[in-house]
Amino acid sequence: MSILCIEEQQLLEKIHHSICQQGAPKIITIDGRSGAGKTTFSHHLCTYLNQHNVPSHTFTLENLYQGWNGLQAGIKQWHRNLNNLSDNPQSPLIWFGWNWDTQQPTGPHLTTIDPRQTLIVEGVGATPPHNYQAPFNVITCWLDMPSHHRKERALNRDGETYRPYWNTWAEQENLQLPAHPASHIDYIFSPPV
């Protein structure tokens, strides 16, 4: 059952309260479509948790996307790493990046995970598969916003370089993301426009 949060502060407090009740999660995922505010919120959450004695750090799935047509490949990489973390919570993230200038893959890269810290993973496709069985606590968040507002935010953030690819990326999101993610999301938040 998802909890709908109206204000960011409310969501920060609810996540912190959940951690205090259940113990620190290994992973918090921040998912949603492009331009929904995932990166901004993940940084606010990380700061808030660190200020409230929950050591945390962030990892962005943008590192994993294989170009403008690489959403599915990035999500698959994340799911492989998630399974590795399930098998061994001290396992590093091993991933291939993308050089946007040369349009070529990079890596493999290695990101060490401190098992004493909460890992906040943000990006399109961050939510674990609905049948995922974690040996540790996972909190899932979905950020939602109308498409026209998301597009405006994304273009303001990334400039005109994103405009020709907006529809391509949105089509991939339609294929990879559930239409109604609420069935396996803990918190849903619509950032202010």
C-alpha cells in the first residue's frame, strides 16, 4: 500500500520515521520519469538523513544508461547489481557507463558500497522488480508530475541538447516503467511545479 505525500518535508520525515521503526534500510530507491525531480529529491533526502544520524550516500542510474536508446540496458545493469547486493550486501556496484561525447560505452567501473550506510539510488527504473526478495530493508519512492511540467523541467536542466531526444526517451520509459507503479511503491510524491 503506497503512502501519498503532499510535501517534500512530509516525505523526508516519513522515510526517516520508517527507518527509525524498522532499522536503517540498505537501499532507498527514487524512481519516476524524466524531469520528475528525482536527482534533486535524492540529494535533499541524503542531506536530511545524514543530518539525522542515518549515514547515507547516493548513486545515480544515469551512470548506467547506454546513450539515448539505452534505458533498458541501464535498468538491466541495475537489476544485476541489485541481485549481487542481495547475495552479498558488501558487493561493489560494477557498471558500464556511457561517454556522451564519443557515443561509446566506458568501463567497467567499480563503486564500493559501505554496508554501514544507506544507499539512495535515483533514476528512471530504480525500483526493484515487483518479485524482488531482498535480505535487507528496501524503501521505494516514486516521483510523479504531469508530462508537460516534466519536459519543461528537463529542458531547463539539460538545455536544448535533450529536446531532440525527449520523445525517444519517453517511449523507452513507456516500455520499461509500469503505468501504475503504486502496487509495489512505498511512497508517492508529486514535487511542486
